[in-house]
Amino acid sequence: MLSISHLTKKYGRSLACNDISFQIPDGEVAILLGPNGAGKSTLMKSVIGVLRYNGEISVSGLNNKTPEARKIVGYIPEMPALYPNLTVSEHMEFIARAYKLENYKDRVSELLDMFELTDKKKKFGDELSKGMQQKLNICLGLLPDPDLILMDEPMIGLDPHAIKELKREIEAMRNRGKTLLISTHIIDSVDMIWDRTIILQNGNMRADVTKKELDGCGLTLEEYFFRVTEQENPSAGAETEDKK
Ligand code: ADP
């Protein structure tokens, strides 16, 4: 379980996350949805412990900055950070050693096959196209099979086959009881695969809604998103709907 309590992060005087609290139980896929600049990446970087912030974050009851917590948290960053002088295979080997994985070779082959990188195994990081870099970025994040995985805009730059495989992996992780937090500003890219959606806007948390709750009121995620984020706009459809 991921638990975020009163997370506040400022960059200078600018408030990127304002008193955000929510929990994601084990075995749930949560979507972090919000326009550009909403605070999604800041929240994720706070969870993986690379930013200073106010508030408390725990993973399976462990403070997120402890070594024990770091071992069970995975992160797929929005911008792949590859080594130009390591090949695709060497990147995978590097992660396997960093996480002290055992019996990982079959999984490496499986991931490279899934994301169509098998014939690129010997290519160096800087020889890969943007899309291939993103695929390798995803393979590196999935290899350690962490209990909590954070994916920052993972679908960006992927071709349809890779999107299909990633969605399948997300479902498989959920079925194994893992906790997933996936950020996006594109609602369509995550429809069908979520249990809970957290909506951020201008650093504020505007909603924490489960799929069951939305299905119960007959709204699509898109309709709900606009209802929540355009509330302050008197001409918005959401406001009109609320008054019906
Ligand atoms: P999102 O991921 O939702 O697009 P971010 O978390 O990247 O949003 O950004 C939230 C806000 O914080 C934005 O106003 C952004 O300009 C600001 N911000 C993000 N990173 C930095 C930084 N390193 N220094 C200063 N401001 C930042």
C-alpha cells in the first residue's frame, strides 16, 4: 500500500503539490491524472524519495526514504535516462545487478521480446530511436518486479503494439497484488485499466475516485475529469450538470 499524507512541495515560492493525501491499496492500479504542470511528476519524485518535501509518505508501512522501502519501489521516468555506452542487454544486466536479482535471464528475454527489442540487444543507448529508448526504459522499470511501481506518462512515444503489451503487464502486476501509480495527461491512454483515479490541478488534489464509484453514477472518466476540473468556470457543462 502507498500512503501519502499532507504532501506539500514548493519550488521556491511556487507550490507544486499542496497538502495532498491519498492511499492506494495493494493490488490497485491508480491513475494520476492532470494537465501539464498539475504536479504529477513532483508527486512521483517525492514518492521515490529524490525530492525534499513536507508531509509523510510510506510504502507497505515503511518510510519511503528507508533503504527497505527503496528496494520495493520501482520508477519508470518520463524521460528515459540511458547510458550512451551501454547496449540494451548491458542496461538490463546493470539493473539486474543493482537489484541483486537472481534467475532473471528468462524474464529479460521475455521483456525484450514483448517490447520488440530482441534484435536491438547489441545496440547502444544512443543508437536507439526515441520510441525504442522508451521501450527499454519500461523494460528496465519492470525487470525488478517491484511491489509498488510508479510510471510517469509511460505511453508517450510508444507504438500500438507496445501500448498493448504494457497494458497487459499492468493487468498482470495488478493480478499479482502489486500497487501501481500511473501518471498521464491523456485520459484515453489509460481507460479500462484503472481502479482509482486521483485528479490533480495546479498542485491541488481535486478528486480521489474509484472506478466503481464512477460506474455507479454513469460517468466516463473524461466526463468526470471535466466536471471536476472545470467546476470554477461558470460556462462549463459540469456546472450546468451539477444544477440539474
Ligand atoms: P506535471 O508532471 O503534472 O506536468 P510537474 O510536477 O512537472 O507537473 O510541475 C508542477 C509545477 O512545478 C509546475 O508549475 C512546474 O513548472 C513546477 N516545477 C516542476 N519542476 C520544477 C523545478 N525543478 N523547479 C521549479 N519549478 C518546477
